[in-house]
Amino acid sequence: MVRLKLSAMMFLQYFIWGAWYVTLVTYLSQTLRFSDSQIGWAYATTAIAAMISPFFMGLVADRYFASEKVLAGLHLVGGFLLYWVSGLDYFSHLFPVLLIYTLFYMPTLALTNSLSFHHMESPEREFPRVRVLGTIGWIAAGLLVGRLHLEATAVPLQIAAGASVLMGLYCLLLPHTPPRGGGQPFSLRGLLGLDALSLMRERSFAIFVAGSFLLCIPLQFYYTFTNLFLNEIGVSQAASKMTLGQGSEILFMLAMPFFLTRVGLKGTLLIGMAAWVARYLLFSWGDGSEHLWMLLGGILLHGICYDFFFVAGQVYVDRKAPIRVRAAAQGFIALVTLGLGMFVGARVSGLVVQHYSYLDGAGAVQHHWGEVWLVPAVAAAVVLVLFAFFFRPGRVEANEASGSG
């Protein structure tokens, strides 16, 4: 019964995010006529929140209140904020409210994970079976929005708002989960994962951190602008087709232990990075008709892109860090990638896409997408080459790697 409750929690958690995040770019561009730079700022809100949320987690959620009650409050307020965003037309109004919403949402990602771990006897075996419902929730949201042709409207924000309120009420039914950090001394270094900075003295770990940060810059091109790209070139039900990426994520998550065993950690990481290069080249060369298969192929590469670099990277960090700083090391990597890397990527992608924009005969904004996608392709290729030459991870035991996924 507990596992069923946790699975439903994960489904709703990622249904909310998937409902608005993927298609927001199309709504902001085609309906509200925001500039590409402004869209980049809008997508930077999640990165800003990812940098700030550890303070909330450490100061409030982990110390004073039960996790299920904190989750309920965050999602109930979040539902109100998202509905508010859906009615705003000006960037100067929408951006601050969206930022406040992400400050409420991003801490719930860590909270749902920690709540799940608290009620599991064997998290390494049980958690993947629960967490996969989150990916299914993201897929369900994309299929719903795509099939109903809602991508250029504010309705996805309203759907997410309703789901957030539902999630808030549902959280009150979750098993009681007391705060984890009550009575522990406050540590800013611990909140930000800075206790893991000693690992940066080792060259391989420092190169991994730098490579992860740099790769997040071209990565954000995909997360921010793919839906607008597909809609602008006439691909039908773009949001639905983008869920193919989450389907492949499930498949390659299951296949990752095999690759870690056969080609090793560095080989797996390089395959993931090479997939980013291939994806952006396919996007650059494809179109919405004769070469649609290229676009679908690029989307299907999402499983390799994400799992083989980011999940395999978490395995590397878990095995590289001593037990006493292991949690801090994972927090530090999250700060560098989901926070700093995604923020820089959102800003850079917005400026690049705006640089390649133009007005068509009807006065509508269009883009030279072939040139746009070559920028992250080249950037990812440069990181790939540098990583291949300089990263020396040492040996990660296959049985250890597969056990931590």
C-alpha cells in the first residue's frame, strides 16, 4: 500500500512539471510574442530555484516540519501561482511570478525522493520502481497536451495548476515522515555540498565537474526550445512526439548497467556526450516532412543523452566520494549542473536563438533552426573531445555501478 501511494505521488509530481515546462516556450513565443532572450530568462527560473532550494531544504523542510505537510503546502501554493501565471501577458509581470512558483516547486523534487527513501527498506532496489512512475507522469502530460493541441495556449499552465492542487491534497494522505535534520547544527557548507570541495583536488573529479557544467550549456537548448522548433516547422502534436524521449529514458536506464560493465564508466559517459552531438546534428538537418525521421531519431536519443551522462555521472560521484561526503558530493554536482549550468545554458540559448531569428512576410517571428542547432552541436563536440583526452576516472567496479542505479 505504501509503495502504491509513493508511486502515485511520483506520477503527479512529474505530471505537473511535464504539463507546463515542455510547451511553455511555444506559448510565450507564438502567443505572447516574447523575445527569445526573454524566453531564456523564463526557463532560467528553474535553475535559479535549484540554486536556492537547498537553503529551504536545510533551514525549514529538514528541521521543523513533516515532509508530507511541507509538500502539501508547497504544491497548494504552487497551484495558485501557476494559475496566476496563466493569466499574465507581460514579461515584467510573468517572470517574477514564474520565478516564485519555481522556488516553491524545485524543493519538492528532493522532498519526494527523501520521503520515498524514508519508507523503503532497500532503496536501491525499490526506488527505481517507484521513480519510473514519475517518467510515466511526464509522458502522460505530454500526450494530453499534444493530443488536445494546447501547446500555444495557457491551458497547459492551468492543467498543471489543477494537478498541483490535487497533489497538495493528496500529500496529506501520504505516510507520516518526520523531519530528518531536527537538532542538527546548521551548516552552509553542508547545504551547498561544499564539504565535497576536497574532491576537486583530484584531477579526474575536477574535470568531471567542469565537463558536467559545460555540457549543461548546450543541453539547455533542447529543454528550452525543442517544442517551439517542432511547432514552428509544422510537426503535428509536437508535445506528444517529445514523450518518445522519456520512453527511451526508461529503456536505456535498464540497459545502462550492461554498458557500464562492457564499455566502462568513461566509455558510457562518452557515448552519452556523443549522443548530444548526434541529436543536435539530426535537428539541424531534419525537417517536418521528408526528413521527419531525423527529428524523431534526435528525440529518441534522449534516453542515451540523459542516462548515459547524468545518471552514469551520479554513479561515478557515488563511488568516488568517501561515505562521509557522499551526500554533499551529489548536492554539489546538482548545484553545478541543475543550478549554474542550466542557468548559463538558458541565457546562452535564448541569445543564440534570438540571433538567428527573423520576421516573415506576415510579421511573425521565425528562426534559422539549422544554424541554431549547429551551435550546441559544436559546443557538445568540444566538451566531448576535451573529456575524452583529459578525463581519467579509474576503475569503477561493474557490480557497484549497477547496484547504485
